[in-house]
Amino acid sequence: MRKLLVILSFFFATGSSAVCLSDKPSVKSEYENNEAVFVGKVVDEAYLSDDQGFYTALLYSIKVQHTYKGKQSDILVAFNNMDSGRFPMDVGKEYLIFTDASYSPIIISSCGNSKEVSNAAEAIAEVNKLASQDV
């Protein structure tokens, strides 16, 4: 398993950006342009390190509680580089998440509307409205 985590850390090491290059998208735009939108609770985290022992990334295990868009999943893993573009999360907290994949590992943009549920009432109301139009 450790070998897999090290391989994943190198695979995703170039996939992040430390700067938001454009304005934050609207909830509607982000909903339409992502494959998956859901609320999930972070149930675990694991640090990935390189062969010199430096932490390079975090893997979060997220229990999906409600899916608005995308394939139903029970648990997803989110990959998060240890750079200024990361989307930090805390174990035990719930998040509204927009992501471009319904499979693990997912990557969550820090430049979008993903946020802790306690701060996402407006976004969740809009996502509920958009999801009801998809039916």
C-alpha cells in the first residue's frame, strides 16, 4: 500500500496550481462543468512523503453523504498536494465538494465553491435547485 501511495504522489505532483488564474466560477458554472458534486464527511487523512521523508501530499478519505451529481459512491479519496493551492480539510467536518471525477482519487480546487458545509448554505440551496432540474 505504501508503494502505491508513493507512486500516486509522484503522479499527481504536477497537477496543482498555487494561484487561481481566473475569477471564482459561479456555483451554476461549477456545477455544470464538473462531473461530481456531493456533500461528504472527512473520516481519515494520510500524509504522503517522498523518499527523503518530506510530506508531499495528503490523502483524505471522504464518506459521501449526499450526491447531487455524478456516480453514487460510499467513500472517495481526495488527493491534496502540500502547496499553497491545496484545499485543506479537517477530519470530522462535512464539505460541499465540486470535482471533475466520480472516482478516486479526486482533486478539489481551492479556486471554486467547495467549502465546509457550515459556510455553504447559499451554495447548497443553489446546488439543490440545479440538481432538481437535472431529473
